[in-house]
Amino acid sequence: MSRIIYLDGQYVNEEDAKVSVFDHGVLYGDGVFEGIRAYNGRIFRCEDHIDRLYAAAKAIMLEIPLTKEEMTEVLLETCRRNNLRDGYIRLVVTRGKGDLGLNPLNCAKPSVFCIAADITMYPEEMYEKGMPIITSVQRRNKATIVDPQIKSLNYLNNILAKMEANRAGVPEALMLNHDGVVAEATGDNIFIIKDGVVYTPPVYIGILDGITRKTAMEVARGLGYEVVEKEFTLFNVYNADECFLTGTAAEAIPVSMVDGRVIGTGHAGPMTKAILKAFKEFANANGTEIFK
């Protein structure tokens, strides 16, 4: 069955969902996007995702041709038309059709599309055993180049790091910033746990301000854990009691090994398990209802 895609004011079959080869999103990665989850008939943290999309668009001076309320309805209606209760939503805004030049002034109108589909997650056993990861030689973008807080269509440095993970035969790669401080993984934020305290890098070092990250911090505090945003290095990761990654698709997945160093017991630790359980409970009980 063909998916129904929202594209610039219309809902069309995926075979008919086409953008111009002159779209600056295609030619130059000029645009922004959000990856969003639906749980149990609700869009998870819908308002947060919409706010982040518009903030990123503002940062690159991209005028979205819909209000936030209209964009929210696009999300909901795309899910309804695909009968999606649990899955993944990709919302994209490009600079729009222009010419072969760089000048964004030649793009008359931004293009908006929304895809609602099933999601492929990590194997269930990985949430118990954890995943091995490596550290990439690819550095995370500096905020003075392309600020990682902008969830732009230009993900090339993340992709290059992901290719390193592929070559190493592991699911993910950790990325450092230019000072050698741990930043994030290619598509996930990172947390470490040491002596009962949960640590995660602060946004200002050059990471995406992840919405799953934010939720994990909230539920961890709700469990009574101390959560600290603090810079740390690979030394601290290697010697952590527990380590986990957070992301829209991953939720909160434990890390068992980094660069050949076993983390903790080499399996999901008790605090990581508790945070994941609390996250799932929260996600399945909260959100903007799709079907009213």
C-alpha cells in the first residue's frame, strides 16, 4: 500500500511526491527537518519539535510558509491518512526551487513535505546487551561553521562518521568536538553514569539539543537521579559505570563497549534500564492525540 505524503499543500501518493532537481535542499542541503515519533496514537512532544523546526529555520533565514498551528495539523493529518499510531514522522522544509547558483534569493518559495512511516529500531536484545561503538576521526561541526543546534539537511559530517562505524562493523560512532571533548554520536546524544550521577555534554560545546535527550534528563530526575550537563572526554567514557545513547529512533539504548573498552559490566546497567523504562512509560502516555 502506497504511503500518503504531504507536499506543499496536497496529500499525494508517495510515487507522486516529487521535488524539483533545482530545489536548493537537493542541490545544497539548504533546509531543515525534524524526526518525530508517534506512540500509542499520539505525536510525542509535538510542540517541542515544531518549535525546534521554526527556530532552526529562523537561524538560516528560511521563512516557513505555514504557521505553527498549520504545521501541527499537517503532522496530524499525515498520520491520520496513513493510519499511523506508532511510527516515525519526517518533516522537511527546503529553501525551494531556485537555479544552479547559491543565492537563496532566487528561490521563490520554500517547499514543505511530511512523511509518516513505520520505524526500524535496534534489535530488542541490544537494549539488554548494549551496543559496541567506536570514536570517529570526523569532528562534530563547530557552532561557528554550521551550528549543530540547526537540524539542517546538511548531515555530511555525520554521514562520514557513520561510514566509519559501518567499516568497523558497529552500529554507531561517537564524535568529538575540535577540542577533543565528547559531543554526540552520528544520530544520538550521549550520557554516561559514574558513581550514581548522570552526565551529558552541554549544548554549547556543539551538539543538537535533542528532544529525547531532554526527556531522558527529565525522567532521570524524576527517578531521583542527579543529572549534570558537563564536558567530559573519552577517558571519562571509557571509565564510566554505564553509558547510553538517546535519540528519536533509539530512545535510550545502552552502550556496552567503546573503542574496545568494556563499559561497566558490558551490559545494560540498572540506571540505564530504569531510565529507558521510565522514558517508554512517559512516551506512551503523553503527546498530541492524532485521532480525536
